[in-house]
Amino acid sequence: MTGSFANMDPLQVQKGYRDPKLVQQAAQKIKQLAKDRTFRFMHLCGTHEYTITHSGIRDFLPKNVELLAGPGCPVCICPPEDVASAIAIASEPNALLTTFGDMMRVPAGDLGSLNSARSHGAKIQVVYSMMDAIIAAKEHPNKEVVHFAIGFETTTPPTAAELLGDPPKNFSVLVSHRLIPPAEVFLLEQGEVGIDGFLCPGHVSVITGVQAYLQISKQYKVPQVIAGFEPLDVLLGTIMLLRQVVEGRGEVENEYTRAVTFEGNVHAREMIDQVFEQVDARWRGIGLIPESGLALRENYMMFDARNRFEIEVEPQKFEMPPGCKCGEVLRGVMRPEECPLFASKCTPDNPIGPCMVSMEGTCNVVYGAQPLP
């Protein structure tokens, strides 16, 4: 399939990966492979959940093949103490915080959100890229401009690139980047959900390459397939996972060969390694995951906003609002529809939990596919 589209126009490629006949053939193959045993495959990507949900993929898979949504939304897993640190910095008299728009409504317990902090005078500017944050620092030379740097491996290279590019002296970053492979290891070791394999995220894997997942499959004998974002990508990835399980293999395979290579984006990874080091980090709704976060190396500590502002925020007892089941949703234990707040008290217009805030959040994705009342 991938080879047959290699030299075609991108729009034709997209059409091919949505071909109803090919999708039906793939679904039939899944039924043949699955037979009678139960398979639970987890993805860690908000875009995968969007494709699965909005394309109705779960509706025509056999009931014994489950596609679980894991912690694939960086906004959702951003710990409340990081949001609290951002609020504290934005409230400083001479500071300006820049952040991406979907962070504005993420709750941080009694402190509210960045939105509520801005309504009380905190200085916060929504930007679309790290470059916009650098521009803000140049436009406000008399202010300390801090960028709230969140995201997985996909958004980490721009942070590293700007810090390597001699940013303004009044610029710093509040780092809340997270890494996907350590989260896979954590979920496997916790064993809360019997995971038969991972559908690995395409965007992240463009940066990390296939090589990032090899040690996991070697150590845990778990199948992993990197997949693209079209309906047929997801179904082909599921077929590849099923074959591995049926054949007793636990390997890393790449369905998304049109975008992902074995080594990934070497230059991007080199920049990340030059600026950051891996550290233990908390994920909201999940807990402390070893070596799953990034911190600035000593040579770049002058750009660390926590040090510059002497911010020390203890891990928050608050994780989720009362009644919110975002933690269970993030760990694949529960579907959004099972949360008592879903689509009643908790909606995109009034998000109670973080999984409803971002367009990458599982609750937000599922809500958007609900039939109109």
C-alpha cells in the first residue's frame, strides 16, 4: 500500500488511504486474524484518537479488538504544579508569559487557570510558535518574557533550536516537555491494563525514528507499530500488531514509512540532546514516570525560568476536579463516555477536566463525534 502511493500527488495519497473498499478489506483482515481472543492495543496520540473516533473505526472492528486511548495529549498530562508555576511567573510585575492557546483553560486547582489568572491581571500572551515567543521578547525589552514550553518530542526541537540561536537576554523558558517511550515502559510495568501492543505516534516518531522504540520491544517483547493518521494507516497498523501477537513476535514495525525513518530527524535529536537532559517527571493523572521529562543542561540554565524567578511550587495534591475521571481516561482504564461528568457538566465550552480542554484530549475528541441532541 505505502509503496504504491510513493510517487503520487499528496491529495491522491490521502484519497487512497480513505478508500472505502480498502478500508473494508482491512477490517475483514482484522476479523480473520483476531478470531476469538481479546486484543488490547494502545495508542498515545490525540490525532490517532481523532481518526479512530471520527472515522468510526471502533464501530466496525470486532468487539474483541480494542483500541485504547493512552496519554497522548501533552496538555492533558501537564501537571498542575507546572501550570501553577506559569501563573506565579505571569503574576510577577515585570514578567510576560507566552503560551499556546490550549493551555489557557487547563485547571490548576484553587489557582484556577491561566485564563482566570489573566482576568485578574496576570500578563499572558497566546502565541503559535517558539519564534513568536522570541519576537515578543524583542518587542518587550524591558520585560522578562517566559515561554511555557510544553509538548512531546514533536514540539521539543523548536525549543532547543531557539535556545541554541542566541535568544534575547530577557527570554527564558518554563520547561514542561515529556517523552513518549518512557511512558510506554511505565504503562507496561504498571500492568493496570493488559496491553498487547502499542500503536506508536506518527508525529513523535518523525523526530525519534524507529530506533527509539527498539529497547522496549527487546526488553518487554511487546509489539509496536508506528502508524500514520489516515483511517487505512490505523487499520494497517492494527493488522501489523495482530500479526505480531498471533505469530508470537514483539518487534518494532513502521507502517508510516512515507514520513518516518529508522533514525528519525537526526539534527533535531542532536539539538535536543545538546540543550536538554532526561529527568524523572510527573504526568497528571498518571504519576511520576522515570526519565520521562526534560530539563535544561547546566550550560543553558540561564534560560531556566524557575531559577530566574526562584519559583518553587510543590507537587499539587490536586490532580483532577471532584468526579472527573481524566486520570482513568489517560491510563486507558476508562472511556470518556463512562465518566459521570462527560457531556453533561463537562463540555468543551465548560471543561472541568484537562482531557476536555485540548483538541488532542480524548474527551474533547469523543465529544466532538457525539450526535447532536
